[in-house]
Amino acid sequence: MPPKGTKTVASNRKARHDYEVLETYEAGMVLRGSEVKSLRNASCQLKDSHVRIERGEPLLIGCHIAPYANASSQGGHEVERVRKLLLHHHEIDEIERRMQGEPLTLIPLAVYFKDGRAKVELGLARGRKQYDKRQAIAKRDAARDAERAIRDRERS
């Protein structure tokens, strides 16, 4: 989850269902003016997006930022253009090393504003099989039932 005191614009809720997130990173985004205004209106979808590292640069692919309604026709932006992400070199090297060693993928989990700057929470994740998804749901339901039982017992 994004840090407290930040304004969350979009979250990829399905990512935590489809993937087992091993580690998270915070990255900045290189945006154009109309993209920032559109993000402030929470017009963003991360549904089918992912991150690829090419030539040492992390690139956000498939992120849909809707066009800003009040932007001029010349100053608009492409809706699903490839956006560069800003990470430290040691983080990029660590991510590349881990992705080459294991079958991992880098997925965006959330987009938010922190101190007025657009940030993306990235998750280094391993894909889940169908039975793993069912186990995760069962575990979550069991924890919820146990919490409910404890709360009901305290009330009595």
C-alpha cells in the first residue's frame, strides 16, 4: 500500500490476487503536463499494465491515463504511451538480477501523489497458479472468520 499521507489515484487490485508480491519499490514517473492534470482527476487504469527494463531504464507499459478534458488539442497526450520510470541505479540492477535468476515480473500496484509528485508503487512478483489463488482466498476468509469470532466473544 502507498505510504500514509498520500493521495492514491489508482490501484491494481487484481495484481495481489494474480501475483504473490515479494518486494515493493517506489518509482517516480516522467509525465507530460496534461497527464499530471488527468492523474489529479483520478483518470488512470493499471489493469493490464506491466514494467519492462530496457537498456537499464524501467518503462511502464499499458498504463491508461485518460486525456485531460480541458487540454488543448495540440497539448494533449497519447492515452497508453510508454512512460519512463525513475528508480535508483542500484534498485534497477537488483531488480534485473532477480528477474534473470527467477521467473519474476515487475507490476505496478498503485499510482499516487506524494509531496506533489506522481509516484508508482511497483511490486516484484511471482505469478500464482489457480490453486494458489484458492488457497489465498481460503486463508483470508479463515482469518476474517477468526477475527469476527474474537470480536463477538469480546462483546459478550
